[in-house]
Amino acid sequence: VASLRAASGVSAITAGGARTLMLGMRQSGTGPATPFRDPRVREAVARAIDVETLNQKIYLGLAVPAGLIVAPPLAGFPKALNGRPVYDPDRARRLLGEARAGLGRLPLGLDCPSGHYMRDSALCAGIAEMLTQAGLPTQVHSAPPDSYFAKVLKRESAFFLLGWLPNTLDVAGTLTALAACPETTRPGQAAEPG
């Protein structure tokens, strides 16, 4: 993109996509123990990650940071709710200090697909580095997409990167697949992350 922008006679046009990349944090259920039952840990993770720096370093400023599990281009996107906690690693450290007893075994494992989403390995490495610097030692566990998604779908991962692009290009497609209770028998539940 930088080369195209610098070339004479070329006008580079860029646009954000409709896929959202997010972190999944298991807060209940069966499977490996998780520190994410504690809201202080979830808030600390959100405050420890500098999405603007990740965007610049990994996506050359071309990504559109979102505060929701749905992307801004989707029909029905609630723009007024699209807020993220402010990047504040000092507050993240304080919150983790308060929650220290419930953190369990460290380093924390961040499951990440390798080569499924654009620059997914670099994104997970950047996230793990920021979390570690904020006091939550994190180690990336990369896997090929087939084994990675099998683990996530079996709910065997407590912390993972997930991307979602609904076929319908509206917020209902994401909410139906990701925000419904797993015990439901309603049709239309996600069979595989997109």
C-alpha cells in the first residue's frame, strides 16, 4: 500500500472489511481452568492491549479497531456502543495485582490459528507481548487452522483469537452465531468460525 501511495499516477483506495478479530475468554463451563471469571482480569486484558499500536505495526494502519464483536460496516452496527476501555497498562497491572490469587497457572496460553486470518501469528505475538508487559505472562500456542478450530469448537481453549464475518453482513448473523447460549437447540448456530 505504501508503494502504491507513493507511485505517480496511482490512487490507492482502501476500505475496512466486515470481519471482526476478537479475543475469546472462557468465563464458565467445563474444561481448563480460566482466570477470566474475574471481571478484573477481563478488564486488565482490554486495558493492556494497545490496539492502535497493533494496527500500525501489523496492519499498516489499515484495520478499523472495534469495541464490539461486530464490525462497523455491518448493517445494524450500533455505533454509539462501539467503545473500548482506554489503553492503560498501569491500571491493567493494578487490576491484575488485585486478582492475583485467581490467575492460576502462568504463563497463560493464548491459542491462535496459524495462517487463517491475515497476519494472525503476528497479532497474537503482539497481544502476548503487551499482556506480559502488563503483568500477565502470556505464551502463544499456534496451530494449523484445522486443529485450532477443533480445539475452540470443543470448548477446550480458555483464551483464543477468533475472527467472524457473517454471511448476512448484518449484526444478527454474528449475534446468532456467537452470542447465543451454547445449550440452545435453535438452528443457525455457528458450526465453524469464519
